[in-house]
Amino acid sequence: MFTEISYDVADGVATITLQRPDKLNAFTLTMCRELVAAADAADADDEVRVVLITGAGRAFCAGADLSLGADTFNEEANRDGGDDLGDIGGVARDWGGVVTLRFAALRKPLIAAVNGVAVGVGATMTLPADIRIAAEGARFGFVFARRGITNDGACSWFLPRVVGISQASEWVCTGRVFDAAEALNGRLVSRVVPADDLLPAALGLAHEIAENTSAVSVATSKRLLWSMLDAPSPWDAHRLETAALAALGRGPDAAEGVTSFLEKRPARFPAKVAEWDHLVPEWPPTPDDYRAPGS
């Protein structure tokens, strides 16, 4: 099914692995399409509770594949191959943005386990992750200014919200590559672990979510957290939380959550995410100037 990534599901966790280790998992149009397809598969599978993304070999993703040379970032030279991705504002969508916005819309928590270098789109594709963990040898870089282009992957929205505007500006304006310790200090990642501990740590978090929480509760809460980042008032959050809490409080997972606690046993939450997807508005909302593929 996939040629540049692998997709495996076990114990409630869908693991996406970038699979071009000989090219440091450099990003291509094929990889873009496959990452979107993997996100679609994870969202549609009720057995998947958490999505984990990592890279094969010694890199996470070394950025865009530069095999087209000087035309690598020339939209006109690349458009024919990407027409099936639609356009925004009359311009073919940037491939990194196609991936990050699909990741942002995931109803399942996304954990990025950054095992090595993550620069350019390799860095921006991690920004919609709900949790980012790095190996000690990982390196990051928002290197676009050093390539004569600007940010991709909706980085201008995500990065300041993840790390703050001052830190985002420093990394973007210098375009320099920095180590995992600086990423941790700048709050780009939540923890740094030895390389051998990276996947066990990420899987440990994934299993903690999968084994102990309601899929509907997590999906609703995750969407609320992201969508309220730029809400004008806490009243906006209060309005949505009140409605969602009232609906979920009448549902089977709330009953099971309380009953299992009182009976001192593990919870077995029965509700399916798709059946409760209406509780919180779509996020990110689709803009009017987006043209879907084939339209």
C-alpha cells in the first residue's frame, strides 16, 4: 500500500514510520500523499486510539527532497504532480501544509518521536503533534530563510503557539539548526531521552492513553485545546465545554468512567469517536478559498 512510509497498528497504536532512510527520509510528493492516507486510515479505524510518527534510520526527516535542484521550490515546475491536493487562494497548496493540516484534524492524539535530524518540513510536520519527544541526538531547524523561501506547513500559525513568538522568531529568522537540548529549553519538545529509549517512551505514553481513557473524551478535549488557542475570550471555551460536557455526561462513557472507578476496575469505554464527532466544531475550519481536489 505504501512505498515511502510504513503503517502498522498494534495494541491501539498506529505507528507511521518515514521509510527513505538512504535519503534521510527526505520529503516528497509521494510521502505527502501517503502521510495523508495514513492519517485517514487511522481516523477511520476505531481500534486506533493513538498515532505515533517517527523515522527509519538515523534521521526523522531531512526536509524536502532536493533532487529537482534549483526548481525544487518552483510551484510552476511542480504543480502538475500536485494538482490532486487542491489549492488555496488560487495557488497549489504547499505539500507540507497538506500534511500538517491533515495531522491537525486527526481525532486521535498524535505523538512525534523525533529520532534524528528534523529540518524544514521535517520540523514543521511535527508541530501539530500533541506530544513531541526527541532522542538526545536529534537536531531541528526551520531553515527556510537559508534556502530563499518562507515557512511551510502552516508553521507561522503553529510555531508561535507552541514555543512563543520570540523563540519562534529566533529560530525562523536565523534558520539555524539546533540540538535537542535547545529544543527542550525552547519547549518545542516535552522531553529528551537516550536514543534507545525513544520509542519505548513514546509507546509508553501512547499505551497510557489507549488503555486508560475514553476515545471520545480525548478526541473532544484535543480539538477543544487546539481550537481555543486563538479564541478571543474564555467564554468561547466555556460555551463549547458546557455543551460538550452536557452531551458526554449523558453518554455511555461517562457512566462507565464513574462505575469503573467505584468498582475499582479498569474502564471499558464503549463509545465510538465518529458517533460523537458533532460535539465540537470542525477544526481547523475549512476556509472559503480552499478548492478541493477535482472541484
